[in-house]
Amino acid sequence: MAVMPMFPLGSVLLPGQVLPLHVFEPRYLQMMGDCLREHDHEFGVVLIERGSEVGGGDRRSTHGTVARMAQIGELGEGRLLVVCVGTRRIRVNAWLPDDPYPLADVDDWPDSWSDDDRAPAALAALQSMIDAVAARVRRAHALAVELGDRAAGATLELADDPLEVSYQLAAMLPVGPVDQHRLLAATGPRERIARVGDLLDDVEALQQFRLADAGGSLGGDPGAGDDDPRWCAQPPRGAPDRGGDRRRTGRMCQHSDDV
């Protein structure tokens, strides 16, 4: 167990994703300085399950991801631009009193990925699942770009490691933070990829409905679909997926699309 500074957000960070933060609230500026000096340049990111980033009184998830600070720059007027990368999952054992920023007692929470899962037959079956799901994710992602729900430029080349691929597919899927959190919390890559496949059924149905409603034409309004709870008003926080007109603002941070 270890005490870790925590950064609750209204969206989910997955291992392997890039997280650019524009930090301006004093207590989170202090947290960044403390992380540089005392915490191996790391802090935890968890989803706010209820409430908002503004005003406190939020209900925070007990599962999240460690963010490692990769770049940091001063923006003037006491503001920082911090670029982080999700590295590994964590589980919160207990929330501690804010001092002055959120703190939690956490454990690393590795994915279940046993020797049996790595056996040739199991890997072959998993690869078949990956191939089928990846093709559907790429189509859904491309349609999301055309419909204005995602910015173009996401990396679609998949890694060789099935665990890494499971997070890549989860990050590419155009769904909201609750579904993204379910994907983060999957026991291992096989379950995560299966959940991606299940979510694709709804994503594909909604995309087809919107295409039919628009008469089959693409290139819709960038705000289209934001009122639907299945769609994420702010795309998942890998930097390549961020649209220039969709900035999160609040007491803690503003996701930067200049990175």
C-alpha cells in the first residue's frame, strides 16, 4: 500500500493514453510540485462518479490509473501545462483527508494475464477476437470522425501485446466515461475486448440511426450527438482524439488540445 496524490476528473484515463492538463488551481499546482519532488513524477487519476469537478462534494471511483508526468511547462500567471501518460491501474483502499489536494491509500491493480492465457491455443483464440473487434472499432472510429464526435488523427496501428491492444481498442471506442470506466475495470484483456465488442453493438446502432436521420450524409455538426448519454461530450483523453473546440474547464484543469 502507498499514499498517492490523486486527481479526480470527469473522464477516464486508460493505461497508454496521453493526458495533457492545463493546471491553474493553487492546490493542484502544489500537487504537481510535490509529485516532482517526492512521488516519482506520478499521481493517480480517478473518475468522478457523481458530482462535478467544480465545488467539491464529489463521489470518486475506487479504481483508476497512475499518470506519469512526461513534460511540464510554465504558461505564465501561475499556470502549468503538464503532459502525462497513463501507466498502470490502481485500486483505492481508502480516501484520506485532502491536504490540500486529494490523497488516497492505493495498491497497484494488475490485469489478470496468466500463463494459461499466454498458451498458444489461448493466444490464437484471443487474436481472432482482436482481429474481429478491431475491424469494427476502426469503422466506428472513422464514422465518429465523419459525424464530428472525434477529431481525426488517432493512431490506429495496434501493438503486438494483447494487453496493450485491449487498452488501445478501449481508447478508440467512441463511448462516454461510464463505459470507459467499465473497460478500465475489466479483469484482463480478454474480458476487456469482449466488453468492447458488446459496446460496439450500441455504438453501431446509434451511428446508423444518426446516418439515417441525416439522410445518409456525413460530415455533421461537431456538436451532434452530445446530448445522447452514450456519447462522450469530451472524447477520451488521448491527445490525438481531442477536438479543438472541446475544452474542459473547472477548478482543477483544462484539457489542452495544443499538445
